[in-house]
Amino acid sequence: MKKDYKEAPFTKFHLMLYVCTILGQIACGYALGIAGTAVTQAQDKLSLSTFWVGLLGAGTLIGLAGSLVVGNISDKIGRSKLLILDMALFSIFSILQLFTSSVGILMVLRICIGLCIAVDYTVGSTIISEWFSPKDGPIYLSRFIIFWTFGYVASFFAGLIMGNLSTDYHIIFVTSVIPGVLAAISRIVMGVPESPTWLATVGRLDEANKLIEEKLGDEYCVVVEEKKEINEKVSVMELFSPKYRKNTLVGGAFYACQVFPYFGVGIFLPILIGQLNMGDANTSSILYDIFCMAGAFIGTYLCNRISRRRFLVSTFYVSAIALGVMILGHKGPVIITVVSFCVYALAMSIAVVMENPYPPELFDTRVRGTGVGIVIFFSRIGAAAGTFLLPILVESIGVYGTLGVCFAILLIGGVVCQLFAPETSLKHIHVVNTDKSLSTN
């Protein structure tokens, strides 16, 4: 009898597929991070109001809300087509930013780039969870954040250099084409095979087994969920049915509460640091980047060593406490603010590690693409709101009032996770919410 293909050991094929996805993560992180520097440089040249500064900074994150549609599309047409196409489009939209000084057109391009990132976030994590074993999948998904953070931090250093050189904002925006082209070429050259599990759920079982034989060997086959679920249509509203409602809402809430302060603070770091009691702005920015990168490694190490609930709850509360200390101690010695800010950067970077492995674990295969998509949709509302509102809040209620808003949101996220977040770390991804499976020889 043939074995489930998810029992296959890690191979060169898995590595190549992983490389294709993580190059996209680097490009996504860079594109999101570089927006702050580019918009800051463009502010005077384009005579941007605070409203437009926030809106342009949030443009890519607004586009990411397209994950609501992307996830459902991937459940209907498959994973591979979208994943191969999106980085090519990402690169084209990045280049087009070089040729416009229109705020409206620039905004449209930023949203289009966000839509491409939505594909990578939604489909990238889904296809890894469906090709890798239940043991390896969460581990490799948790490592996504290292590569995403690498791109995000690289954008800060690139922005710092280009900002000091007074580089034109067009050039700053367009630099995202470099990681985008690398990711696009890797996917076109290496190829991204379709998910066998998805093929099986849409009735293409023979094609799925042929693909598994080609990639992993003829001793493996696909294991599909109950036959009654094959060919059933997936709708967004199904995610709010009694079966999935709790997981959908918790997934969206934890993600949105994380990214509101993470992107709001991160993208407009130059604006915040200039008004905080932190001494030299460049030194503080570098410290923030270092602790962000360190947090990605620490979070990856902790991700599969403690329970999902404990991970989520603890990171929310530690981040909130760090902001609270910054707010209460802002009139004290500079060291208090600096240390608290570094702890915040570390805790938040640890926290976002869970954004890749946790959402796919909340849903079974048939609705996973749609489920991950809607969770990311909710998260992008939080991220876009944080990025859009941050410069407006700083102008209206001051930097410490703004940090107070971030503190409250982190506290809400911690309470929601403590009360409602399901524990998924002991479950196999491909059988979440499913008790039976059918093995096909």
C-alpha cells in the first residue's frame, strides 16, 4: 500500500519550492518597508498633506486586502498559477513607479503591488502547508518571517542610505523591483507545481498522484478528505458558518491587532523617532532594525517549542507592557525609552512569526485558501488603518497619545487570544477540523 505523500522526507524538491516562496517573502517585506522612506522624501516635492502621507504609506497594505478575493480564487483555480504570475506583476508595477509624479497614479500602483503581495501571503503559505509534512510545514512556515524581516530591515538600511543622499523618491520606490525580479525568475525557472491536495479536492485525483510520483516517487499517493467534500464550492460566507466562525474571527482579530502597531510604527519610524525621547535618530533606527531581526530568529526558535496560545498571548502582553513603560517613562532618562523601544521591537518581531503557520492550521484543505485569505484581509484592515492613521494621530494627539492607541490595541489582542484562540500546535494541518481521511492506492 502506498503511503501518504505528506509522510515523504524533506527532499531537494521541497527545498526548491521553499526557495521560490521565501524569495517572494523578501520582496514583500522590502516593498512594505521602503514606503516610509519614499513617502517622507516625496512629501515636500509632491506637497503631500498628512492625509496623503498616511494614505500613500498604507497603499500597499490597502492592496493586501485583496487577499479576501485571492484566497477564494486559489481554492477555485489552484495555487501554482497565481504564485508564478504575481512576482512578475509585482516587478512591473514597481518599475512603473519610476514614470509618474501623479499622487493618484502612484497610489494605484502601490495598491497593485499590495495585491501581488496578497497572493504571496495567501497562496505561498497555503502551498507550503499542502506540500510539506505536518511535522515540517509549521517549522518552515514559521521561518518565513526571517526572510520577510530580512527584506523589511534591508529596506530600512537602504532607505537610511538613500535618505541621507537625498535620493529622489521615484528611485526609492522602484528599488523593490530588485528582489521582485529575483523571485519572479526563480519561480519561472524552477516552476511551482500544483498542490496535490487541492487537485484531489476538485476531483483530479489521478493528476494529483501522477504529480506526486514525478516529484516524490511512486511509493507515495495523495490522501484526500471525505468524498462528500470533493467538488463542493467554497464561499467566503462558509467561513462564518458555525464550523469555522470562531477560527475565522480569532484568526482575523489576532492578525489585525498585531499589524496595526507593527506597520504603523515600522513604516513611519523616522516620524516617531524624531519626536521620542531617544537621542540620536539614526542610532535608534539601527537599534530598532537589529532587534527586529533578532526577534525573527528568536520567534522562529520558540514557535514550535511552546503552544500557539501561549505564544500569542505572551507576545501581545509583553509588547503592550513595553509601550506602556515608554509612555509612562517618557520624561525620565533616555535609556528607559530606548530599552523599552528595543523590547517592543523584539517582542513584536517575535509575535509576527505566528502569522505564517497559524492561519493555515485554522482551516481544513478545502477552504484553506479562502480561510487564510479572509484572515489576511482582516489583518490588512488593521495594518492599513495603523499606517494611515499614525501620522494623523501624531499630528492630532501627539506621539505618546499615538503609542497609547497602539497599547490599547495590543491589549485587546492579548485578551481575545487568551479567551478564544484555539490551540492547533498538536494537530496535523491537513486534518484540522476533519476526523476521517480516505487513502487511495
